Amino acid sequence: MEYPSLSRKLFIGFNYIFLIALALLCILPLVHIFALSLSSPSIAAAGMVKFWPVGLNFNAYQHILSQKEFLDAFLVSVQRLVLGTSLSMALTILTAYPLSKESKTFKSRSYYAWYFVVTIFISGGLIPWYMTIRFFGLIDSLAALVLPGAVAVFNIILLLNFFRNLPKELEESAFIDGAGHFKIMLRIFIPISMPGIATVCLFTMVNHWNAWFDGLILMNRNENYPLQTYLQTVVMQQDFSVMAQSSLTGMQEISNRTVKSAQIFLGSLPILVVYPFLQRYFVKGIVLGSVKG
């Protein structure tokens, strides 16, 4: 039986305290926003709400769910999330698999690998990026939000290193049984690489759901805004529709601050729901895919 020293106990205790404090710093702002969204408008405006709703009411959520603009933006983000994640994961796996082979198996591997890696260090810039998307006629379409970032080089590097850590005997035995590369990728590599794939999938989903800048630049009509772009315009500008609604229903029912808080919380909710299911793969996928042993 091992008896840890006093310094070891102090180190472990400090780590627990630090991690708990870090977790609270991440969670408490969201708890505060949620409490504001469920509080009385007058009490929220007075700054009396901390981490628990005061004067509980659901009028802000009722108002949001009746807004066509919010629902349209939410639908655009869901479509972007599903289509963008599916396309990006398919391209990432199809690119990472051949690049994970040794040079004697795939002779041009190094050239293709450097072709992708160079794009991490050298970028064409914002204006050429916009002009390219405009040249292909993608402005004001869902494809403009999905196609430009479909191939994420960082995710490819992470996944190809994960593939390279897999036992080569599995691939060799499959070749002996007559399987081709495509079948090996589908039947062997993908099933046993779920930690790495889930990690990359989580990165991709978060990037698509949180992206707002491309929607602001590439969408000319407000009804094509993704949710985060819509929320950015609401938070940064005065929402006169909410203020007009407030004057009709009275400050005791709805206010600009409670509605904004409810919109921000609903915008964060989908990722909060999905993350716990992928979190168990997260650490393992990062560790195994970050280095090649």
C-alpha cells in the first residue's frame, strides 16, 4: 500500500481546488444568464439577479418561440450543423486514411501532407476568401456556410495520427483475407477509432454551431442568418421589436434584457446537451491522436 507524502497530498488538494474554481468560472456565467431569463424584468433591470431566478416567469421564452426570426435562424443553424458536420467528417476520414500510410505504401504521401499543412501557416486572407465564394455563386446560401470550411486540416492531422497508432497487423490480416482499402477503412479503422472520430466530430459541431462571422459577411438577407449571427446582431444592437413588445405588454411581463438572456441560453443549449455524450471520448481521442508513438 502506498502512503502519499504531505507534499503529494497538498499538490492533489491544490489541483482539486484549481479545477473546481475553473469549472465554476465556466458554469456560473451560463447559470447567471439562465437565471436572468427566468426572472422578473424589473428585478433583472435592477441588477438583483445572481444565480437564482427572482420573480419566476417564462414570458421571455414564450416571446422568443413566437418570433419567426429566431426560429428561422435556429433552423438554419441546425441545417448547417447536420450538413456541415456530416460533410466535414466524411472528407476528414477520406483524407486522413491515405495520409496515415507510410511512404513506401503511398509514395506521394509526403507531398499531399505538406499540401494540407502549408494551409495552416499561409492563408489567402479575408478578401480573396470572400471573392472566391462570391465567384462560385454561393453568397446568401447554406453552401456558403458549409463548403469553405469542410476540410479542416487540424482535424485531418489529429485523425491521421490516430490511424497511425492502430496495429498494422489488423490491416495486414484484412488484406490477406481479400479486403480492399475502402472496406478496411469502413470495417476496421472507423469502428476502432471512435474516440478520435468523436473528438473531431465534437470540434466540428462546436465550430459550426458557434460560428457567426461568416454568416454576417456571406448572408445578405436576415432570414438566412444562422443563430449565432442573429444573436450577435441582437446583443450588439438595440432590439426595437422587443422594446415595442415591452411597451405593449408592460415591463412586468417582458424586457429587452430577459429576452436577450433567454436567446443566449437557447443558443448554447444544443451543444450543452450533446457534449456529455461525447465527453468520454474527448481526452482519449486528444491524447492518442496528438502524437505518434
